[in-house]
Amino acid sequence: CEGCVNLCSFCIIPAIKGRFQSVAADAVVRKCARLDRQGISELCIIGQDITAYGRDLKDKADLYTLVSRILAKCRHIGWVRLLYLYPSRVSDPLLKLISDEPRLCKYIDVPVQHASDRMLAAMNRAMTKRDIVGLIHRIRRIVPGAAIRTTLITGFPGETDKDFEELLSFVTEMRFERLGVFMYSREEGTRAYDLPGQVPYKVKEARFNALMSAQQEISRANNSRYLGRTIRVLIDAKEQDRGFYSGRSEHDAPEVDGTVLVRSRRVLRPGEFVDVRINDTMEYDLAGESIR
């Protein structure tokens, strides 16, 4: 974190001796304030489930309170990005804060894993499909224009063709702005290792490809809405000998989402925010010209 120019990822719920433990709120705020003074452009607040932040602390600080304190203390950081929010613990006050605070990226990563109630129960997700659909509608109502990112697992033991078709239909209906898909990997020592109904690799692969193919079309359509718009872009790097810069919108987390390719008549530097008029869109990336 100390040497970052444009990005700092700060894990607030690290794994310590095999369990998760919240970092004290005062320590988090002090760390963020120091990074703010160093002039970083983007702060990613990360944890396996940051919506669980503070439940193990004596002062019972929660994520809403922590983020509010960070925003009040850090006046120079351009973007604050929250990764990752557990679906069943996403509160309306937190969503309202994301909606109202310009520096909080309108980017909400909620890993739902599946859409079949049978599979959700097998994965111990403690949510139903109805709960998940309700959450997605709630996010889009409270945070207009938010990019919702989720991750799915296909090929979990016991997943039938019917379960998968329900998952595929869910993807086409919800039209997520960002989506990651993983094939279930059988790992010794996990509870799922000995479950019956292990799905053959070729079936998992076919299901993975079907989901990604559907999402590719959704992403292409979503990106087409940016054409002709001017958006704020954080420059990450200059592409050597290619005549353009690579950057990201607030709807793109580092390394996992799309890129904005930027041409500019002036020299840009990593960590700089620029306004970019989008003149081309692709399945996952955008391209445009810096207008200042």
C-alpha cells in the first residue's frame, strides 16, 4: 500500500490464524488518512465480507459508520471502492450512502453464487432466489446507475440441468453490468468434496461457456449505452508504443473488470482523473478521447 501511486487496497477483515478478524476502526481510519496525505487516487476497502465488519469488535462499529468516518477524514482520495458485500447484509443506509456520496464508486459487488433455491441451500448461502432478486431491484432503486457485479459457481455437486437452466435464465433476466463465473473445483478437506452428484468436467465447462456467452451479449448491450457520453476515467498506465492510455471508470474494479482506452493530445499520468468522451464500445471495454 505504501508505494501505490493511484490505488491502495486495504483489507479490513483479514484472515488471522484461520479465522476472520476486523481491524479496529481507529486503525483503519488512521491508515486511510495517511494514504490520503500521500495523494492516492483510489482506495479499495476489501474483505471476504466487509458487510460483516465490526461484528467481532467491542464498540460494534459497522461498515456504514466506518466508511462515513473514512470519507470525513480523507478529503483528497478521488474514489473509494467497497469490495465485497455479502448479499444478505446489504443495508438500505449503506446503499443510500453510496448513492449520495460522489466519492463512493457506484459499483456494488455482491457475490450471489447461484439462482436455484436448491443449489443456494446446498451452498449454505442463507438466501433464496426471491431474496436475491429483491436485493438487485433494491440496489437499482436506491443507487440509480450503479454497476452491479456478481460471481456465480456452476457445476457444484448436485447441480442438475434444471438448476443450470434456472441460473442461465436468471443471468439473462437480471442483466448484470459485471459478472464473473467459476467452475466448481473439488478440493480435499472441504465439505463439498464428498458430496454426491459430482458434475463431470465437460458438463461444467459447457455450462461455464454458456453463461459467459450470454453475459458477453449483455455486456455488449450495456456498454453501447456509453457511446457519445462523457465519463470520468482514472488513468492506470500508458500503453507503450500503442498511442493510448488505459484506465477505468468507477464501474470497473482493478484487474477484474473492463478497461477504458484513452487517446489524448496531452501527456497523462497514472493516477490522474480525466473526462473522456466515449466514441467506441466493445464487449467489455470502452474507448474514447480525453476532452481536457
